[in-house]
Amino acid sequence: MSDLKKATEVMQLINGNDQQRHKGFDLFNRYFTMEFIRFLQNRGLSYEDAKDVCQMTTIKIFKKADTLKELAYARTWMYQILRRTLFDFSKTKQNYQKIFEEYDESTLIDSDGFNKIQTSSSESSLINHIPGKYQDRSSCVSGELDKFSIENPERAHALRLQMDGFDISFIADCIGRTSGATKEYLNQCRKKLAPWLEKCLKMDVL
């Protein structure tokens, strides 16, 4: 049975009567628990943390089961919940170093090859740190991403999918756009994010 059919079967059962929901829970554990844990471990979580995130994800999937409108997107929908749960968990752990490494100066170059962050020589002498706000780049990125995610939740979600290594077609399915529109949307998202991380990129690393 394909992964898509497994997800469809599980979601059909979860939305059924009590007996069907019980069977759906058993099948969910059989089909997806270890798959989710491996997915989370591949993103740096320990086995214990991965189990915790997987458990939180399972609860959310069962609570939100009736919000899934198209069974054809059952697997994508479950992974959306898994990634959002991982994102929330990572924020709690304040684990943003990987995100910062991926959003370095090279990432902040637009499609025409122009760096979107211009720093003059006079500015360079004043960017050792940001007094009274952030102690280091990690805390800076953490704080700025929090702000960006609050004000731009959809953009933050799309960028996180890309950082997780998912291809354009998968991201397009997740955000409900065509592949072409998704490429343009991600480009616009990066441009929106750049000013938020500018101050972090200007900080000296001690």
C-alpha cells in the first residue's frame, strides 16, 4: 500500500465512529509513528525529544481530523502539523543556530545577484553588537524570527518548508499554489525576511 493510501485510510477511520477511530489510532501508530520519529531525528532531535513531538503531533491530528477537507492531501496535511509542532518545539528549545546558518549573506542575494544588505564603512564600525537588545547572533535570530513568524505566519511556514529541504512541488501542495507561483512566493518571502535578519548579520561573532 502506498504512503498516500495509508494516510487516506487512517484519516477516513479517524473521522468515523468510535470503533473506527480506535482502529485508525492503531493504524496510525503502525504506519506513521516511527516514520515521524525518523523525520524528527533527521532534523537534529534526540530520540526522546522526537517521541515527545510525535506524541504532540498525534494528538493534534486526532483533534483536528474534521478540518481535513480533501483526503487526497491527507499525508501532506499530517506533515504540515508535524512540521508546525516541530517549529513550536524548537522555539521552546531556542534552537535557531541551524536557521541562521542557512540564512547567511549568500541566501540574502536576490535573483539579479544584488546583495540586499548594504553596509557602509561607517556603519561597519558601529555593528559590534546591538546594545541592550541581543547578546549574540543566535539570540538575535531567535528574537527576529519570532517577530517575523508572528507578523507573517504563512511566509514563515513556507520558508521553513524550503529550509527543511522539500521540493517546490511539495511546498506548492502545502500552501495551495502552483509550482510557478510558489517559486515567486518564496522569493518574495526571502525578501520580506531579509530586513529582519539584517541586524543579526551585522553582529560580530566573538
